[in-house]
Amino acid sequence: MANNNSLVVQQAQAAINQLKYEVAQELGIQLSP
């Protein structure tokens, strides 16, 4: 059960990261990886 939850958390963090970079790109903000 804990493994499932951590996988979901990892996927959520990855999605948030992706969204953050996409928004920054649209706004013309340069983010370092």
C-alpha cells in the first residue's frame, strides 16, 4: 500500500514539475533544471 502511495506522489510531483516548466516557458521565464 505504501509503495502505491509513493508512486502516486512521484507521478503528482512530476506532473507539477512539468506544468511549472510549461507555464514558465509561456511566460518567457528561464528555469534551471
